Amino acid sequence: MASLAASMVFSALPAKEIPWKQDFPVIIPEVQKLAAGAGSFTVPEKLTVSAPAGFDLTGLEKTLKEHSPEILLEKSEKGLLQFILTERDVPENVEGYTLTVARTGVTVAARHRRGLFYGMQSLRWIVRNSPGNQWKAVRIEDWPDLALRGAYVELRGHGPESIGRYRKVIDMLGMYKYNTLMLEISDGFPFEGNPLSNRKAAFSKQDMMALLETARANQMEIIPFLQAVSHVYWMRAHPKFETDISEGPARTPWNSAYCLSKPLPLELMKKCIRETAEFFQPKYYCIGLDEISYCPFQVCDECRKHDPAELVAGHVGKLEELIRRLGAIPIVAHDQFLENSHVNSRIIKMLDTLDRRNVILVWEYAPYPPAASTLSFTKRGFPVLHMSWTRRLLNTAALPRQAKELGSLGCILSQWWDVDPAFDPEKARRGSPHGYAGSAIGGDYSWKPHPGSIYTSLPYDPVYETRRLLDPRDLPDFSGRKAAEVPLGGVINHAAGGGEEFPDFTPEALAVLQKELASGPEKFRLITSKDRYFGVVLSGSKEDGYASKPVTVPVHCKLAGLSFLMAASTLNELEYNQKPVLGSLKINYLDGKSRTVDLVYRYNLCNWNAGTGGYDARLVNRGIDRHGYLYGFHALDWVNPRPDVLVKEVVFSTTRTSGIAPALFAVSAIDPEGALPAPPDDKAAIRAVPASRKTVEADRKVITCVADFESGAVPADFRIGCLPGRNAGMLKSSIALTPDAPTPGKSLRIDVPPLLKNANTGRVTIDVPLPENKNIRTLLFDYRLSHPEYIQRFDVYLLNPGGGAEALLDFTESGSDNQWRHVNLPVRRLRIRENGGVDPKKPLYLRLGFFVTNMEPMSISLDRIGIADVELPEGCRNKDEMDKSNISPSLNRKDF
């Protein structure tokens, strides 16, 4: 358990390191070697600096201006701050450096200007995260483990009004020490003659030059990325796309493809490659080629006359030749050249003739991707570059580790759909916070792919740190101000702990948590008693078992702002990208006016088990509860636009949204004027808390075991099947002894043969009949996967035979290991209705559907399957065991 205290709270304060983690200001990425010294360097108002001619100090000047505007840099032949190019006592890596802070001065030394730049970036982190003008003495020796550390950004749909934002994004990436920008050109480049005349917007040459200069200033090389053959939605801006380019109708614009027998696509590709390569002068040039089978391919009569691999190879060969003639190395995606890939490739044999100088871009998005894909290319002599995805935060750390282990070129961080291409804060409500978090995590682990957990070992909040870099002015600034408790004792209505809807702590751990929150800058006071803690929990649905009426918190004072300690009860995997408004905080002034803050799930209100914070949800305390589950408490900060008017009260209310209960555990007033209401006696307030309807109902639960397999036979009414013609053999079902299962005994094991070479994706379904005339409120089951990395998707259905169905698609990500997982799934959480939905009066089946991409034999195991007549807490929890997310037992197995 650890508090993320003062420095992470507000924009002018430094990022908070976890106290027991380190006693030095946070530097992102983590440095290779750090030795603390004695004393500190006191920064004078005029800081003299010496540096090689032409070395750009703009970034340092900017940070000093933001943190300590009274300090001015003054160039000198021998300054107190020295940047030195030398080959003595510095890392051999050209991006390596040493940074020494002593009482008498500061020195950054490197053998190359790039190393000096990264040393300056580390110094900027020290400036940002040091209190006052005291820099602690230290010696840092640092270098990157990966040569290529990149991030993907797209130009599509943006124009001149966004160039400032793009430059901010590049500056942010530079602070995280990325050295490569993979820039998807799309339709945003100012091509000569404007061939993409139907596009909505485009940048000018001046804009592109500004972007290029910003990248160079951050020591970043640009890899142009122009989709070829597949995913050519950018070509739809051409006026002749439908007649002279398109291969046929696509399911979505994203899946557009061009015809390889028409001349215009090749002409357009060559023109665009030539112009962008001549402009950016890149070392590499990416042309995609991924997921061709998902797009229209060989639809026209002319294309069907040719062998598919030869057809694509002939076209791509012309593009590769042009790219090399322009001085760059082609990059192509891996999936079409991989046997048993998740895509049904028809061009695999093209790999035999593919130039070994090409770089293979291996995009593997599993939390812990297997090395087989990379090894299949490196054994053939191809250089490999990895691509991770922010949607899978574990993946953003795992792939850099794999790249280092396998000797790959490096790793590119992709952000498909997680944020606007330019990280537009106006669109943050619709985007995923993973884009912000992944930017920090990807940079951290690409520089130093350490084994530490992204959940508990990082001494910072990755979402908040990216916001600090991009939008420091948009963050509340309460630095140096007083914080005081706004009492909640008179309105608390729920006792948390002892259950699973909120974190569960031992009395000792809860006492530590209470102390950490109280010692933070917000002075949050958590009301506790033994192993229980108290707050206000609301829900608009009786099904949730919480109170629903609005709660009024008295304030009665003037203040600069309020900070609310909050959490939500649900789990993020079941509401991944949905951002419903769960309620509101209405601040009423004495003069009758008011301000309202909507509580938006995963934007400014996060569930306690989320792997990351939200855009406006600032992490203040995190750790692991008594059951090993990750937890996090977040603060919602509100700046008072009318500080001269007395705030009368805060009204906390909820919407009709069910299944997600917002909780308020503490409130603090920032810079209050006058006396706040006196807190009531805690013991009296606790005695007044009503018994939880959820707890009372759970005590009366009736759980019916549908199947436990202890008879030693597969139930005759089970239906186990797979898609025909996909696997190299039949499924085999058996009963196996499983002493490591949640309930030791026997379980069902389904052996799944590998997919055929020409197969795309297989699917294994298990249909389990459910008892009739039962009030089914929760579905329960245990499962284990021998190779979770081969599970592309896992769906859960409730269905009538031959009739309606209700489903939760992509129920959970594939796990990171082969441990048993227990799931409680409330029936009302099934959100996809088909054919009118299920009729509970008719026979019902539970269907578990696993979409598989296994290149080798694998097995799916099931243990006890049951139903409950009450709604049980959803058993889908993030744990932190060597960075592995487990879904672990959340139900006492004796209940069966």
C-alpha cells in the first residue's frame, strides 16, 4: 500500500515517488544506475550554463520557467551547469550519459549530442519533481536497452489547427525518451496536385516542416507509414476511388482495399511514397500490408487470374524498389507471412521471395505474447521490429522486454482508437485513458525493460504524468494551499470491506491506508472501524443493493476548490470503453447558484480495481488488498470559479445506471476561509449506518451446482463443438484429476488440436443446460486455459435452443498464465440481445465460446458450473503477481 502524495497532486507540484520505493525525485523512464550523494545543489536565480556550440537548451529553459520562473539560464564558458562531450567515464552507447548533481554544480556528460539531450531530459524531470530550488546530490549513469523506441501517431482527419497539438505530443514523447515517431501519413500530407481532393483537411508544407523540426529537436527520427493494399481508407479521399482504385465493397472504410490489377493504385502509392520520403528523408518506410484477408482481395476477374502470393509480391516489389532507391528500408507487417496467424492469409509463400533486408513489424497484442512469431522471422534472417498496443497495458511492458531478450530492433507503441491522434483533451471523454497511460509505460519499459509490475512498481500515475506534460495549465493548481476535512460522518451510508464490491483490508493495513491518506496534501480523512471503512455509496438500481437517494454534504465556507476521494464498485473489463454518466456532484452556493460536475465512468471516476486512472481521476493511493487484488483510490479535483462566494453544500446523486455504483469516501476543502462543520462522533456515525442490502441478500443466496464432473463422466446433455474444417483433428473431451482447481477433484478437459494452415480462427463452444424454473441472477464457472495467448476472444451467452440469446461479447482478455480463474457473471450484465432476447420460461443454455488461434495443441478446462438466485459481485479481478492479471476466486467454494 502506498500513497501517491504531494507532488503528483497538482500541476505545479512534482510527481510523487512511492516512499518505500526510492528517495529521489521521479525520473521517467527509470534510469539504469542511480547513486544518491550527500547534500544538494541550491539553484541560484542566475544559473550559469556551458554547453557545446549549437546545443539546444530550449527544453530545460521551458521546464525552469514552469517550475521556477525566478531562475534564469545564463550562458557561460564554465557554468555551474555544464554539458560536456567526452569519451571518458561515460557509457559507450551514443544515447547514454552521466548526470552528476553535487553541492558545487551539475554536470551532464556524454560521447554524443544525443546522450547530452537525454541527460538534459533527466535533469528536467529532477527540476519538475524537486521541492523548491534544491536538487538532491546524485550520480546517474544511464543508457537505453532498445535502440529504436517509437510511438505511432496518425495525421488522418486533421489540419493546420492541430499542428500545435501534434508538436506538444512530440515534446511529450521526447520527455519519455522515445527516439522514433511512426507517422501514418494517411490523407493528411500536402501532396502535390492534391490527388486526395475529397479529404476533409490536410496540413501545409509549413506545418509538416514545423512537425519535422520538433521531432529533430527531440532527437526523434520519423518513419513514414502509408498503408498499401489493405486498410487504404486514406485513398477514399481520391475522387476516382470507387471506379479506378477500389477492389470492391468493404465492411467498413477501415477495411478498404485497392485493386492490384488497376494502374491508378500503384501510381498513387509511388507518388505518395516519393513525396513523403523526399520530405522526411527517413531511414525506414512502413507500407503496412496487414490483414489483407480482412479486406476485399482478388474480387475482380483480372486479379483472380493470378496466384495471390505472386500478385501481391509483384506489386509490393515495385514499392520496395522505390523505397530503397529513395534511401530507406521497407517495413512490412508480419501477420500475412505467419502460418496459423489469426488472419487467413493467402500470400504466405510470398515470404520465400521477400527481401531479407526488409524489416518485419511483429504486432502482437496479447498481455504476454509468445516469442514464436518473432523467432519464425529471425530464423529466416529478417530484422524484426515489435509493435505494442496501449489497449493492453501489460503488452506495452511485455513487448519491450521481449524485444530486448530476442535482440530485436526495438518497439513501436501503437494507440489504435485509444486516444485522438493528437491527444485532443476535448475528446478525452470518448477516448480510453490507456492512450495516456501507455505513452508513459511504453517509454519507460522501452528505455529499460525492467521486470517490475506496471501496476505496483511504477512510482507515478502514468495517466496523470502524460497529462502534466501535455496540459499542465488544465490541471488544478492548489500548490502551497491549506487542505481541511469536509466531514462525511453525518451522511455515510455504507460499510466497505469484508466483501468484494470494494477492497478488503486487514485492520492493520486499513490503519496504514488511513494514515497515508491523512498525511497527503489533501488531508483526506477515511472513517474506519477495525477492518471496515465507511462512505457514501449510491446506485440508481435496486438490483445493486445500495441507497439511491441523493446525499447532501454540508460545507458552509468559502474555498478555492474541493477534492473528492472516490471509487466505483464495478470492474472495468465489463464496461471497457463505455463511459456512462453515473451521477453528479452539485456544488450549491449560498446565493442560490450552483455548479455541477458529472461523474463519468473511466473519465473522472474509476473502479477500484482498474489498471489505470482516468483522464480526470488522479491516483492518490494504490496497492494490494488482503486477497491480492489490485486497488486504487482516485481524487476528483474541482476548482471553484467563484472563490469569493460561500459554498453551502455538495449534493451527491446518481443516475439510473445499474451495475456501477459510485462511492465517495472523503472530501477536503482547499484553502477554506472560516470554520468547516465539526465532524460528528465516528462511533455514533458508524452505528447509524444501515446494514447493506447487498450483504443481507448475499447471506440468503442459494447456489445451484449445475455440473461438477465428480461422477467421472462428461454429462450427456453437454454439447461441445467447434467450427468444421478449422482444426487438424477432432476435439477430445475427458475428465481429469485437478488437485490445483478451486475445489480439488475432477474437471472437464477439452483438448483442442492446432488449426489447419489455411484456417483463420477456430471456435470452441460448450453449451451447458441450465435447470428450469430457477431464478437465475448470476452465472458461475471456473476455467483454465493451457495457452491463453491463443484465445482471441471469449464470449458468454445465455440462450434458448433455436431462439433468443443474450451475450456479453469479448468478456475478458485472455489471461497471462494457465492458472484457474473463477467468474461470477450477473445475468443483467449480458448486454447483446439477439432475436428478442431469452425467454426465461423456455429451456436455457449457458454457452461459453472461445475463439482460438492455436498453432499447437491446447486445452480448455472447466470446473464447477453453477447459478445463483441473487446477484453476486462480479468475479473478474486484476491481481499483481509478477505482472500477471489473474481472475481469481471471488466466491467461497464451500457455497457449492
